[in-house]
Amino acid sequence: MARGEAGILQGHLHTRNRTQQFRSSRTDSLIYCVTAVRFRTIIVSILAIALFAWFLRHANLADVWAQVRRARMDLLLAAFGAVVLTYVIRAYRWQFLLRPIGPTRFRAAFRTTVIGFAALGVLPARAGDLLRPYLLARQEGLSTTATLATIVMERVLDLIAVLALLALYVWGFADAGSLPPGLMRAIEISAAVGVAAAAVLMGLMWILATHPERIGRLVFSAARVLPRRIADRLADLAQTFSTGFAVARDPRALASAVVWSFPLWVAIAAEVWFVTIAFGIVMPFMGAFLLQGLLVIGVAVPTPGAVGSYHEAYRIGVTAFFGAAEDAAVAAAIVTHAISYVPVVLAGILFMAQDGLTFGRIQSIAAAPPEKEMPVHP
């Protein structure tokens, strides 16, 4: 009896020690991730300040402020309405991409979309792209990994829509004499490369969607050099991630998502156009399709809210292609960026407060998402 009790006690102690070691390991990993995120935040913040200073290098700030005060308020309000419309369309399109994974409510898709883009506006390294699928998956009981794959699909659809609208302007509405031949050639080459990349990505996503089991086995074979448990985990993640592209097997849902990508980007272009003409810069509506192609490049820079890079991309676009004055271009860039980001950040903070989220919690999620998916319904 004594030996049995001693064995049980020893087993309990062994289990407790292993649990404590596991918790310690998880804590150390979280501390490391948070420290890395803070260091990265410092680096990208310095980059954002440098880019914004570069953007302002030739501007007369007094004249820029005068331009802001003279801007037409009715057009700025129309730009704000276009921004609201973009988030409604984003949430609606996301539901089509999520349909093969599981049912979702529009309210949940809209709120998590706003929170995710709010995080993009204040946090570096595209943290919102991780936060958005994580929050929706918890609320709707979906796989977090599969939901994350739909964000990748979104980016490909965005690329297709932006390139198609850019081609529509360049080859259908642009005045060939207004664009230097060398610049026109660069735009054509960039568009061709983008189309080829989009086609390759769509083909890859179709393969992932139609053969998730094979993808899992392929990853497991490649990871055989690792311990069995880790290889199994990687294979499961790869297979689950592949199921997030299941919309590629649903022609109606995929077609709907593709179709809604165009009014989405027309609405984004409308916001840019309304602000541009509010500052007296002469630009046809279709010209916004060219300008937003440059802004997409500016947004790709991983600074919080694309500060600096977005502004400079806008300034270059309206001065090089539409003859805008420097101070008007700088003023319009600042206001365009503010209307694009400030409302969604404020709305995101409101939704976060209602859901009991903080920016500290969001940074932790982005730095070290939980290993196990535990759906939590509100």
C-alpha cells in the first residue's frame, strides 16, 4: 500500500513538473515574441517617421494648411461615405470566401473586418491580417488556419481587380500623349508581371483547394527530418490551411467574390477621387485607377497605417501624371490618408472596447497565436 501511494505521489510530482516546464516554455516563448514585436515596432516606427519627413521635404506647411482649409467639405463627406461602403463590401465579399468553410453572420464579418483594418492602421507588419481571421474564427466556430487562408485569397482577388481597373484606364481612357513612352512601357510591364503572378497564385490556390490531403502528406514527407510530433503538426496545419481555399471548388461563391472585388475597388478609387478634386486637382475619375495602383505599392510598406509610403505614392501620382501643385498634392495626400484610416481606427477601437479587447491583447495575438483552436461564441 505504501509503495502504491508512493508511486502515485511520484507520478503526480512528475506530471506537475512537466506541466510547469510546459507553462514555463510557453511563457518564455510569449515573452520572446512580445519582445520581438516591440523591437520590430520601434524599427518600423523609425521608418514611418523617415518616410513622412521625406514626403514633407519640399512642402510649405503654411500653404499646405491653407489648402486643407479651402478643401470642399461636401466632397470630403462623399469620400467618407465611399470609405464606409468599402468596408460593407469587404465584409460581404468575405462571406462568399468563407461559405465553403462554414456559415458566418454579416455582423461578425463586418465588425472583425473593421477591427482588423484598425489594427493595420496602428500596428506594424500587417498584424491586422492575422487578427481578423482569428477573431472571426473564434466567434463563428471556424478553423482559424482555414480562415486565415481566405485572407490570402482576398489579396489575390484585390490584385486582379486593381490590375484590371489599371488596364482599363491605361488602354481605354488615358491620353497616350500625356504619358511619357518610357513610363507607359514600365506600367505595361508591371501590369503584365502582375497578371502572370495573379494567374500563378490562382492556380496554386486551386491545387491547394482540390488536394488538401496530398498537401498534408507532402509537407509531412518534407518534415520527416523533424520529430514525428512536429511533422504531424505541420502536416495538419498545411492540410487545414489548404481547406481555406475551398471556395476555388465552388464556382458560384468564387464568381461572386470576384465580381464584388470590382465595386470594392471602384469605391476605394471614388474615395481617392473625391478628395483629389476637393483640393482643386484636375483628375478624371478613371485616373483614380492609375493612382490607386501606386497607392497599393505604398500600402505594401509595413509601417503602421502605411504612414509616409502612402503619402509619397499619392504625391508622386498626382504631380507626375496630373500636374498637381506640390502643396496641393501634399495636403490632399494627408487628407486622403486620414479619411481612409482615422474613421476605421476609431470604429475599430469602439468595437474592441465592446468585445473587451485591448491593443496589448491584439499585439499578443499577432505575435503568438494560440496553438490550439478553441472557438468561443459571443
